[in-house]
Amino acid sequence: MSATSLPARALRSAAPSRRFVRAVDLTGQWAAPVACLVVLMFAVAFVPRFYELGNLSTVAIQASVLGIVATGQMLVLLVAGLDLSVNAVLGLGAVIVISNQQGFSPLSLLLALAIALGVGLANGLLVAWRQVPAFIATFGMLIFVGGVRLAYTHGQASGNVPEWLRVVGIGQIGPLPNAALTWIVVLLLTGGVLALTRYGRYVYAVGANYDAARYAGVPTREVVVACYVVCSVLALVAGLVLSGYIGYVDQRLGTDFNVNSIAAAIIGGTTFRGGRGNPLGVAAGAILLSILLNLVVVAGLAIYWQLAVQGVVLVVATAIQGMRGHLLSR
Amino acid sequence: MASSVARSDASVALSERRAARRIGAWSQRMDGSILFIYALVVLVSAGAGVYSERFRDPGNLTNVLRQTIVLGMLAIGQSLVILAGGIDMSNALIARMSTLIVAVLFGGDESLILPLLALGMAIGAALGLLNGLIITRVYASPFIVTFGMFGILNGVCLAIASSPVGKIPAAYLALYDARVGPVPMCVPAMASVWVAAWLLTSRTRFGRALYAVGGSPRVARLAAVHVPRTLVWAYVLSGLCGAAGGLFILARSGVGDPKMAEGLEFQSIVAVALGGISLSGGRGTIVGTLGGVLLLGVVANMFNILQVDAFLQQLILGLVVLITVATYRSARTG
């Protein structure tokens, strides 16, 4: 917490020292992995039950699902956007694939994919072409898609999860849950595209300075739209993995993923001004948040403290990254 | 001689330009969106009145006005924050938090009404202050800070009470039903709040500072507007409005409910957007927000009378938002 009061004092002097800027930058980048270690050590001392094998694999699966969503969220944050419709896409996608009364058909998978693509496209078009503030466009989409989902299910739960999805959700290869493998694949793909391809450089360029990127000939709008589309599709993937793990879908599936994915991405070193952030940091953020949320349960605290933990992580992370973005851009 | 003529010419030109700018500013604020929203309110009400006997019942009409009070309070606060270029996602939770604490402390004691009302408002102001300070001191995104505050307060509220609590004295509940003739007292009271909000935004230095900060913080700073202070005040006022809205819910429901005011943060943003206030700040008026609030109130009342399914209501609300924002004029193209 001292990180939030310290900068405020230092800011009042005209120019912060270079060491201070460096310190805030490093804090922003390394907060998640360091906090992970601290929390894990704390758990050794106070909550030894955390280290039971069953619990560890639960945490791994939850971190994987969150990590997949957060990777998509990071892409959108990189272009200075925000996607609040991820939990609706996650839920609707899962519902469409799973609650088919005649059992699973590949057609429903295609339909879910089409919906995810459509939602991402609509978000991207609203933001990039109509210049609607990202949170309002995606929040409207959240309400709308949530309504569609209610209209489709009438609030009923469904437990008709196809076998292959159960394998993805709870199966293991060696010690590694399949969900974690899925996450690693997503991470490798995203990391590879961001680091090695022209599109990856475009994403960072658009986020760092939209106008400069446009003058340099980057198809800025298309890049932004692509980020929203990928984010939606990743949310769908996460929804399938999650429902495979839980074994049924109900109205509450995925409700926390908006806050959590943003919190994980930001604590993992992504600034909301765009242009800064990488998949590995976000992975650390997702792991940190999953551990914290799990500790609330394992330590025997009431479940609503999870909400408070999410909020505190979000606000602290935002404060650090806001400071960092401000200092680095001056 | 020549120079003084030139000077007076220049001053005439200057005052003309000022007058032109004033008219320009007025017409810009009274743009089509406000006419549109009021036309829509009239149309929807007229349609509802023709269609449904229950809607045009005078008792129902005052009820509609009374039902818009809570949303109206939150939307006023939200307007101030959005005009200044911010956003408050936590106003509904501020309402819930301050009201819940008041409800728990009441214990059916009538003598506590005034001190507890003051306490509730103070809690609202303090939470707004916290939002404002975090946002202005560490340059954090207002959306994410207030969204995080939403989560924190949600958890804390559930920690205070997981089911409806509190024993509210009858004298407090009577506030909701107090009447002057056929009109519930709270309706004219709320009308005066709207007038006060309008005066605050259009006739005071603080109001002009709000528009300046929302239009461009850089230019506002160069024009000697204290940007952080203006923003902090906007969030404090939003917190106060939230608490006032929550305390009114308490008078209506008579119980501190850890689920109350759900979704109102979004509805308040929708009302503001419908009323034509630019979501990137600096343009629009509180008069438009009133139109947005009335429209949402009339539509909600219609939904109730027609017994429209909850999911359909949600679908329609989402569609309205998407259409509004898709036709929304941005600062860049505007």
C-alpha cells in the first residue's frame, strides 16, 4: 500500500527523480510475480491446507480459465480499450454448446463461435468506427448478450456437458491439467504473435500512440477490431473449459470474469493507457488472483470476501499502473 | 484619434463575438438530443396512456414520478461526474453501503432519524471523496477505480448483512408517503433538487469548471481551473447523491437490503447518455438527464403494467444502449 501514498508525495515536487520513475516502472512490471511468492510463503505459514494436491490442481484449473480470459483482455487493454462483455460471451457460448437437448452437435460449436465473433466485431466496430468509449459499448453489449442468454435458457441450469469437454476441463496429462495445457497453448500463440509478427508490433504501436501509428500507415481501426474479436473468442474458449470443469452451466457461470480478467491483466503489468503489457506478466497476474481467491475459501472466510479481494487487487493495481503510465509518458 | 476608433471597433467586434459565442454555446447545449428525448418521453407516455387505462390513472402518474426519484438522484451525481470527464460505477454501491449502515444502526429509534440521515450522507460523501482522491492523486482510470470500489463495497455490504436487516421507525417511513393534497411531498422536493442541480451546472463557477475540465483538462488548467479539486468535488457530490438516493429507498422499502440499488449505476449512465451528455465529458446538460430519467421511469412503469418478462426487459435495455451509443456523436467527429 505504501506504493500508493509514496508517489503522491513525490509528485508534488516538479520532476520526479529518475530512480523513482524506475522504481515505479519495476513495481508495475514485477508486482504480480513477487506478490505471488509472498502470498505462497504466507500460505505455508498460515494456511497449510492450500498445499493439498487436490486444491493445487483446482487452483491451476481456475488460474487457467482466468488466464485465458485475461490474455484476451490484455490484448484489448493494449490498444487502450476494455472489454466488459467477456463474461456474457463466456456464459452464452457455454450455454449454447452445452444445453442442447439433443446432445452435443458440432453445429452448436460453430454457432457459439459465430456469436463470439459477432460480439467481438460489434464491440470493435462501435469502438473503432463510432468512437464510443470502450466501457460503455462493451457494457451495453454485456447487458444485451446477458438478455439473450436469459431468453435462451429462461434461467434454467443444464448439466449436459459432452464427454470431450469434460476431458478438457478436468482431465490431466501427467501432473498437468488439460486446462493448463490449453492456457499454455493460448499463451504461446498470443506471445508469439505479439513478439514476432507485424500484427503484434501494430498492436503495441496503436496502443502507445494511436495517431502516430495511423500516420505511419498502420491500419489502426482494423487492428483494434481484431483485438476485440480475439478477446471474445478467447472468452468463449475459457467458457468451454470452465463448463467442462464444473460439469454444468447455470445463470451464474462466469459472472466474476469481468472484474477478475481486468484485475489480472492490470496487476500483471498492463497499463490501461495502452501499449504496455505482455502475456507472461498477465499470466502471473492470473495466478496471483486465483491463489488469493482460493485462499479466501481455504482459510474459511465467508465467500463474499472474495468480492472485496477482487476490488482491492483491482484498485491497488490500477493505482500502481496509473502512476506508472503517468510517469513514463511525461 | 484613429487608434481610439480602431479600439472601439475592436471592442464592438469582441462583444459581438462574445454574444455570438454565447448563442452558439446555448444552441450547442440545447441540441437536438434534448428535444428528441422529451419528444420520446411524451410519445411513449401518450402511447402508454392510450393503450392502458391503468397507466393514465393520476395515482399511477404521480407514482411514476415518485419511482424516478432514486434513479434521478443517482443520475444527477453521475451527470456531474461525466460532465467533468469521469465516470462513477460505484454510485449504486455507495447508496447501498450508506443505507445499510444506517439501517443497522436505526433499531427503531425515532430520535435517531436526523443524526443517522447526516451519518448516511457523510458516508456517501466520504466514499465519493475516496474515489476522487484515488483518481486524481495517482492518475488512475476513473472507470477502473470506481469499478474496483464497486467490488469492495459489494463484499463489505454482504459482510455487514447477508439478508435484509434493520428496524426502521415508522416516522421515517412516513417520509415516503407524506402528501400535500394529492401530491406526495417527495415529488416537489425532488423537483427542487433538479432545479438546484441545473443552477449548479449552468449558473455557477463550479458548473463552468465542470464543463471546462470535461472538455479539456489541459486547457482548463491553463485557464486557471483547479482540475483535481473540481474532479474531487464532482465525485463527492456523486457520493452524496448516491447516499440520498439510498436513504430514499430505505424510506420506501423499510428495510436495509444487501441487494438494493442493483444495476442502478448502469441505469444512471444510460439516463445520462440518453439525455445527450457526451460520455467523454464537457458537453450536454442536466436537463437532458432529466429527460433520460423520465423516459426510463415511464418505460419501467409500462413494463410493470404489461408484465414484460425480465429477460426481455434486459434485452430491450441493452438494445437501447447499443443504439444510443452507436448514434453517439464523439468529441472527435463532433
